[in-house]
Amino acid sequence: MIYSKIKAQLKQNPKNWLITGVAGFIGSNLAQELLELNQNVIGVDNFVTGHRYNLKEIKKALTPLQWENFTFIEGDIRDFSTCHSVSRDVDIVLHQAALGSVPRSIDNPIVSNDSNVSGFLNMLTAAKDNGVKRFVYASSSSVYGDSKELPKVESKTGNVLSPYAVTKVTNELYANVFYQHYDIQTIGLRYFNVFGKRQDPNGAYAAVMPKWILQMLNGDDVYINGDGETSRDFTYIDNVIQMNILAALTDNTEAFAKAFNTAAGGRETLNNLFAAIKNALEAKIEDLNIPQALYRDFRAGDIRHSNADISLAKELLGYEPTHTLQEGLKESLEWYIADILGKKQ
């Protein structure tokens, strides 16, 4: 497998990486993986959606020598001087910082634009100014909008349905223009419903999977938006880590200035996901009886069905997903049970 070979090579050849949004769910997992591979990592975060305890979790997972290779800077990508200073002497940028959530962007499009467009452009420009050669960034499956085609193919998008989606389309446009004019190698990753350890289950804009797990473990009501037949390509965090590292290190010039579906290539309805989580938790925890879900209105701006064609990522980057939804769910539940129930003791 290409990914295994790349990881083995990385251990012998440290590079300087910058991860924005490093205290967040995806950023912290990326940082841990790279530090375990003996890489030098600079991380920046403003803690709007990231958490300090994620950085503590990274430290606990590493050897003291690996932790010494990590430099954290508290800062905001909306400040250009911060972007410029943190990207000096960096080989690769993994840009994860953003304000996620479709509902959040509908509630406050200006704030989402400030982080996701202005902040993105700040970071991209700073990287260009500092001679960074590779810039890998988080895009989103939301760019497919109202396209009814399944599975989703990179070249065929629809009309976007939310301000959040607008910001991600804008990111892709800027990245492609910067590659054309400034020779910075940009690669976007269209994330499809990423889940896994450290994904925050709290707050109004929490993702569906961690939110449901927390509610089930706490005995709270669980709500499904719409009829529950909305479907998603749920993507485990390890697959996302693989895609970031493959994109960061590929020497295939055909991959530059493109955005790749980052997914498992499957499709599951919310009804089936609810049943899978419910059954798995009840099997693991004695006397846990989870009631059936409650249904409410569809959520504004949501895509009805989402399923990724991952053949382009396989062809140009050598991507091979390591986890299906079922495999990722098993690992995620073990982590959430230990984390959530452990905090109650």
C-alpha cells in the first residue's frame, strides 16, 4: 500500500509541517499522527471551536521526544501577520482551520466568511510569500449542493445551498488561481461527514454522530431531522489523515489544483445510523435502554443524499480507505464510552 510506504519514509525524513486548527477534531488527529512519525509540527488555533484538552491528549499519546517536535501558537488566521509568522520555514501547510456547520453559516454568514474565506486567503497568501511549496486544505462535500447525481464525482457539482458551501467553493477557486499564478502546489480535500475520536459532541452545531452518542449515553432524547432517509458517506478520521498525508507528499503533478473526494465510498441513512449506534451501545453497556428517535423538520441548507466516488483519489493519490463506516464506528464508540463515562466517574 502506498500510504504505508510513505509513512515509513517519513519516519526517516522529517519535514516541517504547519497545521491550522490544530486543537480541533481533525487538526489534533493529524498532529498526533505526524508527531508519531517523528515530524516537526507547528500548530495554530484560536480555540473558537478547538479545545486545549485535545492538545493534552496528543501529549499523553506521545513520547517526550516526539512532543518536543511540536510548537503551538495561539493565534487567529483572520490576522495576516499571524499567518505570515507561523508559516515561515514550513515545507507543507495542512489548512484545517474553519468555522464548520451549515446551520452556523446560515445563522451568521459574515462570521463564517471571515474565517473561511478571509482567513483562508490570509493563510494561502502568507504561505506563498514564505515560499511554502505545498498547501493542502479542507474543502467539503457541501460544494455539491443540489446535484442529484450519485455517487458524487468531482467534476460535477450543483448549486450550493448554504453560505458555508459558498466559502468552500471560494476556497477551491482561490487555491486553483494561486497555483496558476504563484506556483504554490494546492490540493483540496472534499470531506464527507468525518467522524472519530475527539469530535466534539457538545454545542448547537455539533455533528450528528458524536451528538447522538452523547445523548444516548446520557439518556437524553435523540432527534432526527426529516424522515431519517437522508443519506451520508460517513468517513472515519483515519481515512482523512491518510488523504492529507498522501496529498501533502504526492509527486503526481496531475493532482495539483484539484479537489478530491475524501470519503469511504459508502452510503448510509440516518435511520440506519441511529439503529447501528443504539444497538452497539446497548450491547456494550449493561442496562442501557435507548428509546427510539424523535423526528422533526428537515434542516435548512442540508443536502439530501451524499455518496462519494473516490476513484480519482485512488488513481492520482494512491488512496485506499482503511476503515468502513462499521469499522470506524466500532473504534469511535470505544473512545466515546471511555471519554464520556470516564468523566462521570
